[in-house]
Amino acid sequence: MVREILLLGDPKLYQISSVIEKEEIGTIKEVVGDLHDTLMDFRKKYGAGRAIAAPQIGVFKRLIYMCIDQPVVFINPVLHFEDDELMEVLDDCMSFPGLLVKVMRYKRCTIQYKDMDFNDNKLELEGDLSELLQHEYDHLNG
């Protein structure tokens, strides 16, 4: 189901999201479906959108949905930065469509997370994917 995206200025966007427990995976599957539908609807309207965090649709759980070539679900992600190399990017967000903001992001990061089967996973990211996951991760921390 397509959900309303909370917009910049909504105080709910400042809430810190809670950890997902294994026994919650059944309800999380429904949220993942909503994240997918909402992301695809945003793409249709704006021609952009690669990932969305659960807090953007009012679900304050540590959950990120990314769909570039194929869907990837990040449950309880944790970012690690291997070095201090930064890059300046123009960042946009579904919570403020049409607005670009200059920010500094780490060029590389590692993300540890659980998948939909609650198995541990790890990805090493660089460049635009590193920036993307840092952006979505920020939503989880308010």
C-alpha cells in the first residue's frame, strides 16, 4: 500500500527508531511491502528514488528498503567507517522533494544488517551507494 511520506518539518521525523526483534518479522514484511509501493509511487511521480527508510512513512523501526537493480532490505543496520575520506554531495530526499542540500559524507562505509530471514549480512559500499545508505541511516536516528 502506498503510504504518505512525512515531509520536512514534521516533528515525527526526529524520533529515533527502535530495533526490530526477530518475532516482529511477520509485521515487518507488511511494512516492506508498503515501503516498496511508496518508493515506486514516488519514482512514478518524480522520476527519482532509490531507497526509503521506515520512519519516512511513520514506522519508527530500524528498517531501510533499497531498490536499484533488485530490492534489498536492511533490518537493524549499523554503519562503520573504515577511514576519514569525505566527499561533498548534493543530497535530496523524498521528505523534501525538489530541494538539494550540500552535505559531506564518508566516501566509503560498511553496513552490517539482518535480512528478511534475520540472517547477518555485510556490504562494503563506496561513492553514491555509501552516500545513499548514510542518508537513509540518518532517518533511523531522527
